[in-house]
Amino acid sequence: MVQSWMTTEEAAEELAATRAMVHKLLKSGGLLVAGRAGRSILIDSASVQRYKNRRTLKGRSWNAATAWAALNIIEGGTPGWIDATARYRIKQRLKIMDPAELAAAVGTKDKVKRYRIAPAGISRAADYFLPTGTTALNDSMVADRFGLAAGRTDVLEGYLDTVRETMIVNGLSLVEDPAGNIIMHIVDDGYAFEGPGTPDAVIAVDLMESLNSRERAAGEKMLKDILTQWKEANGG
């Protein structure tokens, strides 16, 4: 089982940073506290992985609308929430990006929170989420596309908007917990998804933040394949 927390020293080593930098990131929210052991702070391992991924970004970061537009574009869509000039600029930047840079650039697409619920409540909560990450892999067809084995997990990971977040948290009496079994990817506006399911590019980006090395590799491969195919079709 992958450990859900790490010490300050382990986080500093993983990020090639000083302990002072790790504490600064904890204070700013760049890293999350998972708990304490005596006087020592335990750091959420997933937040370390997310920060590590997003450090690869070169150039200006994107806002959420642009991040979702980029993911929509490489999936063959035409995002209507941005104008033609903005779409052109995104396409030009996509042509020179690799998967790691793209994953870093779209890190603004959502806000991630973790909550805990009794295992029996997972199925009840699932109806409110659009699945991503490991939960999306419960679908054998999705898992097959990513070259992974399908299987039920004891974690619910998915997308929902801020209205549903409040409704679910209050209605199901969820407790916020950095090591919890519900991973919420929260989006503020309606531009995130145009179709009925979660696009493979979005699932791929989220898998790239997994603590499981096979899932991270599968996510990166899928994003690379989608991005490469888009570039070939668009003169990149």
C-alpha cells in the first residue's frame, strides 16, 4: 500500500528543496498537512506529487477557463467559452508542449479536496460525481484504453461543482481529511465538460498525480498519445 503521508525531510528530498521551502509551501497551501506525529508535521503525499508535477511548467500559468479549453481542444473540441483569438493562442502553445508541461499548465483546472466517509456510503455519494482518476478505471473499457486492469477501489474520485460540493458535504456529513477516501475535483463554472463522460485527457492528467507509479505512467502515456495525435492533425 502506498503511504499517504511523508515527513518534512522526505518531502524536501522528493522536491529537491530545503525544509524551509517545504514549510513555506505548507503555509501557502502549496502542500497539505496530513497530520502530526508528536511535534513533527506529516505532509500529504498526493499534494507533494501534485506540486512536483506542476513545477515543470514553463511560461505563464493558465487560468481555469484556459486550462479546460486546452484539454477540450486536444480532444477535438471547440470550446465556446473562449473566443477565436484565445483558441489560436492556446493551439500555438500546445504545439510546443510535452505531456509534463501540459499537465502542469492545466493544474489550475480544479481545486482538490479530500473527505472521509464510511465505506458503505461510497456508492451513495458516487451518483453526484463525474468519475476520474482511479475511479474512472472501474469501467473496464476506460481501464483497457489506459492499459490497466479494471477493478473496484475503496476510493471515490471525481468532479463536481461548488454547489454540489456543499450539498454533499452537508448532506452526507463528510469530514475533511487529507487521507480521506473521497477525492473531490471541484470546478467553479460550467465550462469543464461538454459531453456526458469524463474525457480521456482529463483522466490522464489526474492519473499523473497518482501515488501509484503504474497509474502515473499510464496517465502520461495516454496524454502523450492524445497530444501527439492532435499535433499531427494540426501541423504541430
